[in-house]
Amino acid sequence: MNILVTGCKGQLGTELQKIATSDARHFWLFTDVDTMDICDKEAVEHCFSANDIDVCINCAAYTAVDKAEDESELAERVNVYAPQILSETCLKHDALLMHISTDYVFDGDADEPYSVDAPINPQSMYGKTKAEGERLIRESGCNHFIVRTAWLYSATGKNFVKTMLSLADTRDEINVVADQKGCPTWAYDLACALVRLLNQNGKKPVHETFHYTNEGQITWYDFTLAIMEICEKQCKVNPITTDQYPTKAKRPAYSVLDLSKIKAYAGIKIPFWRESLIKCIEELKRKQ
Ligand SMILES: NC(=O)c1ccc[n+]([C@@H]2O[C@H](COP(=O)([O-])OP(=O)(O)OC[C@H]3O[C@@H](n4cnc5c(N)ncnc54)[C@H](OP(=O)(O)O)[C@@H]3O)[C@@H](O)[C@H]2O)c1
């Protein structure tokens, strides 16, 4: 199959690039905003026609959660308008769209993991745009997998793990929110799961939504303690409440996603968050 990956310089796109280097089964085409802006309908159409695209894995997104409150127009262009372009183009070319969405489509008021069918109720501009992007993909009728994930991190790009490690190098103590619970996801694990879904499905018609994170649930505070322990950092970590750390965009208090559907559908065993965190930190150390 000819696979187009958008947003290839981001966290998830970078992990897909690593997998593709040892995957001779498919032809992979990697693009980012400098080579193909997903908001540019003509550029997208040209790319699909010129490369006979069978699958588009959309890793491109507007992901600046707080900035989205002030830049709603740009967030809408990338997270709503562009997925609509991609879905219409996929429909026209009979291609499969693999789209990534987020736990932020939920309100975070639950006390048990959100199932794929749980009602959405986004509380932030970012969450609203991602939810609208999902809706337009479903409505387009194109073949699609929508995979919601959460708390994504990797050895590249900006993310919580790297931020905590760099703070640990410059501060004696840090305050971290201890009343928000979710599940971290190593971008490499998600990339592997996407490729598995793809290989299993091939070009068969599909209209499915899944949840994928690493296994387990944890607060940002406990996650930070684990990062410090694994990296043997001496920095003291203090638990604080969400009220003590105000952010422009509201964060879900509880955003654990129920993984049972993807595990049953794709027959995958999902690694626990700590196991994957250790592997990512090993990669970070190799890069130093
Ligand atoms: N990060 C998380 O914690 C998290 C959590 C849940 C879900 N997700 C979802 O997971 C997916 C992957 O996230 P990620 O963390 O890998 O994102 P990321 O690191 O922010 O990467 C996104 C990439 O898309 C590019 N991009 C932005 N606008 C574009 C456009 N108009 N055309 C083409 N490319 C464009 C970005 O380029 P620039 O950097 O130049 O803008 C960047 O290279 C996204 O759908 C995101 O919503 C992420």
C-alpha cells in the first residue's frame, strides 16, 4: 500500500518514520507543513493523485492546548477544516484515513475509564476542535480509523517527560498537579498499534473509533515521581492541586480511556506505562 503520513516531524510522525525504515511491505510518503499543508485542499489532492495514496495517517494537528484558547481560528483550520479535506480526498480516492484524536473530547468528570461510545463533552477549544474533526470524518463516509490517545510523549519534540527532566536539571524542587488522572502514552507504542491496525485491515471498508494509551492510570504527580526515580534525579516533587496551577484551557480531571475495544479488535497486548517510560528514557539517554 502507498501510505501518506502527515505531520511527520511531530512526536507520532517521527515514530512512524522509524518503523517505516524497516518496513518493506509498504511505500511510505512523509510530509509536514513545509511540504504539504493539510489545510491546502489542492496540495492534498495533488499528493493523493500523484502518489496513488491508499492510506493517510494524519499525525498533523494543532496541539498547543492553551494557545488554542486565543488562536481558535488556526486550531479550527488544522483540527476541523483539514480533517474534512483529508476525509473528502480519501473518499474520492477510496483511501483509508487513520486519524488521531484525544482524551480532551471528554469532560473529565467520570470516575471510570471512558469507553469509545461514551458521550463527548469537550471543555477546551482544543478538545472542541478535535471533536468536530472527528464528527466531520465520520459524516464524510470515508473509510476511517479514529484513534483517541492521551498524554503522548517521546524522545523528540516538546512533551511532559522532557519538560520535567529539563526542570529537574535547573531546579531543586518542582510542583506538579496531583489531582488529574490519566494514562501516559509512548508515541512509539501508538505508532506500532496504528501499523498493526493498518496491516490487519488492509483495504477493507472500515468505520471505527478506538482508544489507545499505555496501560494503567496515574496522576501527573506520580508520573513525575517515576520519571525522577528512573532518571535518578534528586529534584524534590511537591504535589499541588489544579487550582494551584491555573491554565488557560481547562484540563480533564480524569481522562483514562477504556482500551478494551482496540485490544479485542487488533489482538494487541498494550505495554504498561512504566515499562514504556523506561524505554523512552533509555532512548533519551542514547541521544545525549
Ligand atoms: N501530544 C499529546 O499529548 C496528545 C494527546 C492526545 C492526542 N494527541 C493527538 O495525537 C496526534 C499527534 O500528536 P503529536 O504530539 O505527535 O503532535 P505534534 O508533535 O504537535 O506534531 C504535529 C505535527 O503536525 C504539524 N502540523 C501542524 N499544522 C500542520 C498543517 N497545517 N499541515 C501539516 N502539518 C501540520 C506540526 O508542525 P509544527 O510543529 O510546525 O506546527 C507538527 O510537526 C495529534 O492529532 C494530537 O491531537 C496528542
